[in-house]
Amino acid sequence: MCSSKNCHRRFSLTVVLHAGNNKSTANQPFFQNFGIIIPFELSPVAGAITRQTYAEGVLLESSNAETWTPLNGSDLTMKLYGYEFENEGTVQFQPVSGVQFSDLNIDEYSAIPEGTHLIWEYSTDGGVTWDAVVPAEEERLPNLANGVLVRVRFSTGMGNDTPALNFRDVNLVGYLNNTTGTYLTRENELTQGVESTKVYTQMDIPSGTSVQWFASNDGGETWEAMTIDDTRPIDEDWTEYTLVRTFSDPQGNKVRYKAELTGTVLTYPRIHTLGATLS
């Protein structure tokens, strides 16, 4: 032991494990109240312990974690497992049937190390043809589906690494769109009457679909149709529309807007942004 209050000693630690037959008492886990001797050496000084008295690898037992009894007939055992992965593999999930889908999404949890790949695919014809789908991104189907198959393909160029998937945490989210819908804004109450309004909105209106806008200055008690005043292309998806309306009663001061959308389960209009001016 070091007699000086502030002295320090350098030492090294070594853990030695021996294979053998493990032993445990009834109804008691093998590792409970057992310890491993860790032989160590200290720099030789007066009164310092230079070596543990037990042989390397002795298993100890204790009921209070203070007093330890050596178990000379028992050793700690372990098993070392090695894996060699195939370059490719596929996991196919049970089919989803009896429901209709117009869009789908996949929610999953995976780990994809560098040099490996995980590709998700779906089929709506019983597995004859497969199309790729990106998890967490909504996939619009080419046709209304009455059943869906999902699979994931694993690939790696290394024998010691692979993508990993928590297969218990995979969810298929299916969508079936209504053919009609209504978007309604909240009410904006002003301190004076509103005679007219102008709306600026970015929309995507595919062929065969429609969006009809209405405005109200009495809190939605009555609705008056708006007319398109101007259009301006934004990009390949979105077009900005300018719509106007002069109210029949200029004294109303509770303004709301309503959009009535029509389409099909596979093709539908979309509204991206909305702004308005009042006068």
C-alpha cells in the first residue's frame, strides 16, 4: 500500500478468460454474483502488494460483493460466432389483399453500410412485375390496386458486411383518394366592410380534374364564385392563378375562402400556396 497521501503508482491490468464447463446454482443466472480475477502488478515499493494471490482465470462467488470465494472447479465460458454473408438476398412480405390502393408508402427502419444496398419493390399483379419504391416517399400507382406485394432486396460486395433491416418495424401505408373534396380557410374578421378580394394561388390541375374557388364576406353564410383573372406558369408542376370577386354586399367584414376539388382516385388536383388581398 502507498503510505503517502499524494503518491501515485503506474499499473497494468490484464483480463484472462479460460474455456471450461460453466456451473450455476438452481434458479440463479450464471453471471449473478460471480467475478473474474484481474491480476495486476504495481511498481515495487515498501508495503505495496505486487501480485494477486489467485491464479489467472479463477472464478469467484460473492453474496455481498465484498467477500469473494474462489470456485476452482469452474471457469467462465464463451462462444465466438462468425458470419459470412451472401452477396444477395431477398425478403418478401405477406401479401396485402382485400383493400384498394391508389397510392402507397413504406415506413421502415434499416442500416445500410457503405458498399451495400437495400432496394424496396412492390407488385400489384401478384409478383409478375415489380416496381421500385423509395421509403417515406409517397408512390402514386399507375392503376387502382386490389392487392399489394412488397419485397426488399439486399446486396453487398463484401463478405463481412451487409445491410440490416428491422423486419418487425416495417409498415405499408396505403391511400385511396376521394373523387371530391373541399378546402375551407379560417375566418378573418376586419373592422370595416370588404367590397372585393383577389386571391393568388399556385395549383396543379391535371386534365379531367377541376378546382372551383368561392369567397364569402359574411363568415361563410353565403358563397360567391370567383373568376380567373390571370395565370402564370411557375414550373412543370405548378401554375399561379389570380382569381377575383366583387361581393354583392360591400358591408360584410368576415372573409373566408373555399375551394371545391374534383378528380378521380388516381388523378387529382393539388393546391400549393394561397394568398389574398382585400379592398
